[in-house]
Amino acid sequence: MAHQTVIVLDFGGQYNQLIARRVRECGVYCEVKPYATPLEELRAMEPIGIIFTGGPGSVYLDGAPQVDPAIFTWGTPILGICYGCQLMAHLLGGRVSPAQEGSAREYGKTETCFDTQCTLFRGLPETGITWMSHGDYMEKVPEGFQLTARSAACPSVAIADEARGFYGVQFHPEVNHTRHGTDMLRRFLYDVCHAAGDWTMGDYKRTAVQSLRDKIGAGRVLLALSGGVDSSVAAALLAEAVGEQLTCVFVDHGLMRKNEGDEVEAAFSPWAMNFVRVDASQRFLSRLAGAEEPERKRKIIGEEFIRVFEGEAKKVGAVDYLAQGTIYPDVIESGAGDAAVIKSHHNVGGLPDCVDFKEIVEPLRLLFKDEVRQLGRELGLPEYLVARQPFPGPGLAIRVIGEITRDKLDTLREADAIFREELARAGEDKRLSQFFAALTNMRSVGVMGDGRTYDWAIALRAVTTDDFMTADWARIPYELLDRVSVRIVNEVKGINRVVYDITSKPPATVEFE
Ligand code: XMP
């Protein structure tokens, strides 16, 4: 079935995929197209609406991204955001100028007043915070347009020509900081473009499966499956699309949490595809023997992983495609080249050099994390896989502080399982972003029964965060901490002390190593 389509016309802004994601969230199918796409191609898509994105340019400069003004004659509603708003004003006869220092240029959260008669803002509060990032402003609005929002610094924060269905906003309705931003997009989609809301994740799945089939044909695909959400969903999607042409290699490095390896295997056994589980725990442990320093441990695991994977890939033979569970935030993060390396994150996705293949397929490349989870549910993956919290590629190796032994890993697995179990039982797990136990390298004196003990301390960590760049330590109830502590000390041999980490990030990090 063909869907109603909204085109997100990309002028180079940093939030363009976020706009697309918001449109999908509103139940409307959309495609992001480069601004230079030929007009006939755009028109052939029969869009019910078009969104011009932001962008770094200034509309009045030579070489600024443009669009053929014929687009305004189609009778299709258009929403311009930031640069897109300025471009619309510029092309329709308004005037856009550089704002003077301290005047109409705005960056960050800005108190804004809205004309709630305007369809975009109807039913929403008259004032609210918007997220701005613009150095130019609309000095003169085009004929037929009204001013529909203003801020203290800028009289022309939003414009509308309701008769033609043209709207422009200087701020970014797609980012979370703009209060009611998604509602404004919804007004545009439903009240201006008259969307039917005919798009769901089930449709996305069908479209994605079909396009994978078209691309892969009779080719063979290899995927490194880590058991994390992204690679699991990518595996399920590819299995649905090409079945036995897919081989998933699950390198069990012996650094997973309790029962995790078996759960991954169980989740994938119903699928018609080749699933290879490699028990490489002894190999990893031998290589890690004596390593104490976190970065050294990470490096060993990263290298060993590639070696094991390479060995398995050789057994599989020549493949046409190497699949990866890259998701959109990974694409953005890897683009940010200047950020200082705090920890060298190891992801099992990044292996293109060691296998002979023609092309990479990344079927989740345009999705955000919660969309990936939704897609996983749609594909029928079990909840414990799709709802799984982030788990570092090097696994428990960076949660056993200092040197790693099999005994220490077993001890940690038991303590961690108790912590997770109690949090789930208390219903606290849903509100936490990540939680785990770590085995410290501290031994201390205790007393158990009538005897002295000299055992290890377990550290518990639980955080809340939106993006893992910063995180707050979670205020979990004392009674719950007490239950966890009593159980760990009683049930896990070799532990006589439990501490709770009350440091946020920064200055600490989420993981201990
Ligand atoms: P940090 O410790 O850097 O962790 O504050 C932030 C988030 O990243 C996860 N993490 C990793 N993920 N490979 C991964 O795939 C790694 O090496 C790695 N180290 C940390 C961590 O669990 C948290 O969610």
C-alpha cells in the first residue's frame, strides 16, 4: 500500500534526521531528500507536505543552498524551519539580514510568545520555551504572511500564510528543548497537510524487508551479533528478509552477564538463518591474564574479537555483504571528530577490514534507539532483548576492576544478577537508564558468624540519563539497597561488603573503567 508522504528537504542542518523521526512518531511516512534533488523527482513523490530543514548557510550569500521557487506553485503545504524559514521568506519576496550582535540573533532556550490563532500553535500555551540557533533574521516578511510568534530579541520568530499553507519558524520544533515542538509538527501534519496517520512501525518493517531483498538479491550476508539491541534487531530484520542467506556469528567472549549467552542463542533459534555461537571464553581469558589497566583490557578484547570473528568468517567463506547494526546516533557521534577520547569504546560492529566482502549493509542507519526497540518488537524479538539496557562491548571485563579471573567473573555475575533481580522486583528498573554491579579490587576485613573474613567489595551503580554523555546517580530506596546488600553478602561467596556509588558523570563515568 502506498503511503501519504512528507518530504523533509535537507539544507544541511544538524537535526534533519530528528525532524524525520518526529514525523514518523506522528504516524506519517517521510523521506529526507537533498535540497538539490530535481524538482520533478520530488513532485513525482506526490507529497502531502514538505518541510525545509535548517542549515548552516545564509540565504543571501552566493552559493547558499536554494530550491527552485516553482515548488511554491504546487499547492503543497510547506513548513520552513530555521534556515528553511529564512529561505522561504527570501524566495517569496521578504528580506533576510544578518542580525546585529545582541539583537535578533538567538542561540539556545528562548522564551517565545505565540499567536494561538495560527494553525501551528492552536490550542497550545501562548508562551513557552523554544530552541533557537540562528544568526540571521527576517527583517521583512513576504507579502501574504503574518507574524505569528516573537521573542524579546526578535519580532519575527514565526510567520504564516495560512491561505497557501506556508509556515516558517526560526526555532527548532524537533528538539526536546522546544516545549510542545512535536505538537506544532503534528498541527502542521494533521491540520494543514490533512495527514491520515497511515504509517506504523509495521509498515516500516515491511518496507525495510523489501528493500533489503531488492538490494541483497541472492547474495550472502555476514553479521557479528553481540546480543545488544542494535545487532539483535539488525539480525532479526535480515533474517526476515533473506533467511538462510544470512550467517550471524555470536562471539561469546565469556564476559557476558549471567545467562546472557544462552538467552541470545534461545532468542535466535526460531529464525531460519545460520546462527554460529563461538565459545571463545578460554581464549579471551588467557589473553587477558595479567592485564590490569582498563585501556589495555579494551584493546586486547577488541583485537581478540576481530581475530575470532575473522576465523569464523573464513569458515563461512566469501560473502557479499557485511551487515552492521549501526544506528543513527552512532552516525552522528562518529562524525564528531574532535571530541577527546575518554574511553576507547569498542563496538562489535566495526570490523570491515578483516572480512572479504563487497559492501556494507546497515539497515538501522536512520533509526533512533527507541525506534530500533519498536522495530525489534514488531519483528517478534523477546522483550528481554529489545528492552535491554546498554552493555559495553568489553562486557564484564571493565566491571571487574583490575585483573580478571574466571572466579572473579563468576562472583560478579552472581552479585549483578541479584541487583538486577531486586530492582526489577521493586519496579525500579523501568525508571533507571543503566544499573549494574562491579567487582572492586579492594579487599577488606569483615566478620561473619564468629569468624573474621578478608573478602572483596562489590560496588553497585545505577544512573539516570538521557544521552549517557552526562548522568546522575539514581536515588534508589534504602530498603531496596539493604535487601540487595544482605542478599549479596549472604549468597555470593567471597563478598563481605557492598557499596553504592553516589557519583554523577561528570566527574565520574558510568562504568568504573
Ligand atoms: P561511560 O563509562 O563512558 O559510559 O560513561 C557511557 C555509556 O557507554 C557504555 N560504554 C561502552 N559501550 N563499548 C560500548 O559499546 C565500550 O567500550 C563502552 N564503555 C562504556 C556504558 O555502558 C554507558 O552506557
